[in-house]
Amino acid sequence: MSDTLLSAMRGIVGASHAFTDSDLVAGYATDWTRKHSGVPRLVVRPADTAEVAAVVTACADAGAAIVPQGGNTGLVGGSVPRSGEVVVSLTRLDDLGPVDATARSVVVGAGATLASVHNHAAAEGLAFGIDFAARDQATIGGMVATNAGGMHVLRYGMMRAQVEGLEAVLADGSVARRLGGLPKDNVGYDLPGLLTGSEGTLAILTRVRLRLVPARSERVTALLPLDGIDDAVALTARLRGTLPELEAAELILETSLRLSIEHGGLRTPFAVLPPAALLVECAADDDPTERLAEAVEDAGVRGGVVGVDRREREGLWAYREALLDAIAAEGEPLKLDVTLPGTGMAGFVDDLEVLLAELDPRCRCYVFGHVGDGNLHVNVLGLAESAAADAEERILEGVLARGGSVSAEHGIGVAKTRWVPRSRDAADLAAMRAIKRALDPAGLLNPGVLLPRA
């Protein structure tokens, strides 16, 4: 059966784009964390929507389960095989349609990278509202599938807010298209909204119409020393109220800032590292530097470092963006992506420190995140393997107890499926299962992802 399916796939996409050789499939079998991996039945790389539809039809006929895969930058195991599924890589669907400057939108392939969309929009004097460090690898399809966030959510919203239409291949191989992009089109259910965040369990995304925003010509970045998380939350709220041009507010705690400096070979920004630092950026059509300086001074914050030109701004962003590589260089962390209400962030981190000291005093914890939307990235290194599962359980229980979410912007994948019933009531969960059965009755699209097995 595998030989027959492989032959069918090669007939659809060509022999060089359908393979089972272990050395070729290795790059598609493990996610970014290196914790989630499996052996695919085969890997197939279609070039366009028609080929994706043919691939899905062939898999449906053979009863073969599918794992859709984009840039494979996920952290929860949602884009890699678990039990011999067919991996459908969408990286060849990387086309970039013409920018519609009047409508401020563009249609791109699901395999287009975030960086390529940024560059494509910039060439037409526009910008795309989502950005994060994995911009060179992350693909638009994967970002829509997980409802990705990033650093500019407080100004532009999550990925769902950027999707004006999409095209997707359903489980039977048929193609649904909602690419018109009309701002007012109330015919039927919001299919793009439904598929955004569905993690490949309802359909395979092939093209997306993205909302673009004005490219702001003037920017200023500042790294501000603060006494703690509560101060960062309060300052962010104050800046949002007075600076509509505020685009990013990134929290970096002292231990994380120190690690970033050491591993990145960066200059220490302050004479004494503060308990917390807030990295903020404003973007406008005129120079926002003076307005930011006045707002920060009015808030009583002193001693910040300001970057105006591109080199200076990139130098300040390095303290935040160097963190992922710095943590990876230290070892394989327990990584958790959570959201807390602003008023609960400081207490959560305090409880986290107490918990980790109790479980394993030798472990180290690095916390940073998007303070404007309450999204914290928790990274625990050096935790004994025997304590890791207990730590995750108790940390996420603490998140829920404070009214937070166990998944902020990386999805549920397979890593967090058991937390879905604890996060959604019975009626909500039943509705999600009904939608899954209706669109994928055979359960062939990304089985085991997002919804816990019944």
C-alpha cells in the first residue's frame, strides 16, 4: 500500500518531490523543540493548490492520514508525524501575488515566509502587521493555522485579524475559496475565521489574502529599566493610552537579560541590570521620539536607552531576539507559552520561582514575553527529567487558576491536548468535535492534534 501511494504521489508532484528515504525525510520529522518527532509514511511536496487537492484526494482514497507542514517552527508537535502519517509540505506554495495598494491587501501562497511577505509589502510602501524572530522560516499557512501572534499584537492584533480571505483544500480533496477580500461580505459562516487557528485539523490552507497596513517611516525604540513586572504592566497600559503609535512592548526579566548579554556578546545597557526591562517601539509618519520621551518621563521612568536610527534600534532589539538562541545554547528547556491577565502576571512569576525552587533548586528559569497582551514565554533549564512533567502540570494549573490560557500563540498541537477539556466547557468542546466530524469525517487531517482523543 505504501509503494502504491508513493507511486501515486510521484505521479502528482514528480519523483523528486515525493520520497521515503530516511535521510530525506529527517528534516520533516522533528519540530523546533526536538522533543516531538516521528517517522512519516512519506513526504510529499506539492507545488500548487491543484496538486494539494490531488494529494489529499489520493490520501483519502487510501485512508492515509495527513500532517500538513509549513516552516515547521512550532513548539507543540502539531506539524510533525506521530503514527506514520503522510507529511504534506507546503513550502513550495510560496507565490506572492501583486499588492493591491488601494485595498491594502495581498494574496500569498501558504508556503511564503513571513520575511518574504514583509519585503514584498515594503516594496509597495506598505507593511504586514505580524512580526517575530522566526520570520525567515515561519510560513504564512502555518501562522494562520496556529493564529500566530508576535511582537505587534497590541497594535495590529493576532493573525486572525490579518486574514481577509483564504483558499483551502478540504478533507475530501475539494477546494473552498474565499479570496475576494471584500470588507463587507456577510454570506454564510466565517470560514476564514474558523480555519484560522484550526492547526490543520479541518483543512489544508493553500492561499491567504492578507491585510496590509501603512509602512511607518519613522521609528524609535527604547529599553527602559523597571523595578518589576507590575511596573511593566502599568507602564505599558499608560503608554497605550497616550501613544497610539506604540507598536511593541516586550518584557525581559533580569535573568533573561543577563543571559542574552552573555551569549550574544552584547554591551550591558545599564550600569546595574534592573529586575525587569521593558523594550518599547513606536512607529509613525513623523518622528515619535519626543512624544515617547515625554510619556516615559511623565511616568517617572529614568535611565532608559533610546535607539533612533536603524543600527541603534536593531541593537536594542538584539537583547530580546538573542534570547531564543541563548536559551537553546544552554540546553533543552521546558518551554511553555501562556497568557495571563495583566494583574496576574507578577504573582504568577513569583509562584513559579517558589515552585521551581521546591522541585529542583538547581534549575534556572528564563521569562520574557509580550506584556501588552499578557503573553509570557517560560523556559526552564536544568530541571531533572523526573520533575519536568510535575512542573508543567503545576505551572499550567497555576495559569488557569489565575484566569489565563495554557496556549497563547503556538497552538495546542499534541503537547497540550489534555488541557483543552480543562480550558473549554463541555458544550464548547462538543461544538468543536462536531465541526471536526463535519469537515473531516474520517479523521485523516492531523489526527491527535488540538482535540483530545475521545
